[in-house]
Amino acid sequence: MKTIKTRFVEFTSYFFILLFCYASISKIMDFENFQIQIAQSPLLSAFSNVMSYGVLVIELAICILLIFERSRKIGLYSSFVLMVSFTVYIYMILNYSEFIPCSCGGILEKMDWKTHLIFNIATVIIAAFAVILYSDSKRQEIFKSVSLLLVLSIVSCSAIILMYRQSEFMIKKENNFTRRFLQHPITEEKRSNLQINSYYFAGISKDSVYLGTIPLHFY
């Protein structure tokens, strides 16, 4: 039984190391785009500069904590807190945001936001189980771990909500020239091949589109 608990904690630690390493490396390789995505977030626009660096540092720091046995428990708690924060963030995006921004890069970009939410909830549960199993089998120690997890969950949720409210206030009342652009404001309904590239858009009426022509050569 002890071996099963130990293996579960180890595999969970390796899973989060892989997850956070991949996520952080993907962000670093396309850091400029990552910063733009954070700046366009309806929840974190005002903190985009700090958050873009802060998330990377936290993810890499957690990876280091999970590698070593002495700091693994702290790393598991940190993984739990980070995944709870991500989960609350996605939930608020889906339910309280004016629009839904682009998702993360890499493999996670293939998930839609609802699938991403389910994935994050699963990782939160896995991290919580790993923390509980890492504790001693004594009922008192398990109670302490569960209580601490609940407190950390409340703190994480409160922090994300507070950042959202503060970001909205700063964007609307104390704007620092951060501009948010709606995703896909124009939707293509129909396309026609005119077989020539010398036309340009000249105007539109209720039921007509007007095109102009330009000469092929300029002298």
C-alpha cells in the first residue's frame, strides 16, 4: 500500500514537471505572442506585463521544487494552487467575460475552453490526492492537509477575482493605454474568385457591392 502511494506521488510529480516545463518552454519560444494574448485577456489586461513574466517564473520554480524529495510537498501544494487559479480563470472567462480570447499555445491550443476547464479540474483533483497521500496516514495529518488545501483554494479564487475586478477598474477608469481587440470581429460568409487582381473595393449599398479597377501598369 505504501508503495502505491509513493508511486502515485512520484508519477503526479513527474506529470506536473512535464506539464509546466512544456507550458513554460512553449511560452518562452513565442514570448511576444504570449504577452499579446495576456494583454488581450478580459481579466488580466492591466497586469499583462507582470503576469507574462510571473507565470513563467512560477511554473519553472514549481518544476524545481518537484524534482527534489525535500521540496516535493511544497511543489505539490504549489501545483495545486496554480491549477486552481488557472481553473477559476477559465471559469470566469467562460461565464463573466465580455469575449473569449485566444487559448494557450502548444498542444493545449487544440483544446477549446470547456475542454481546457475539464482538464484543469482533473489536474486539481490529482494534485489534491497527491498532497493527501504524501501526508502521514494519521487522521490528524490528513485533516491538516485537507484543511490547508481548502484554505489555499479560497485564497486562489479570491486572488483571481480581485485581480479581475482591479483590472477592469484600471482599464475603464485609469487606462494605461492598453487596448483590447475583439477576436474575429468580421466573419466571412461568402467568397468569389474574380479571376483578376486589379479590382479594389469601392463601396457597398443595401444589396450591391461596388468594385473599381486600377491599371495594370503605371508610367
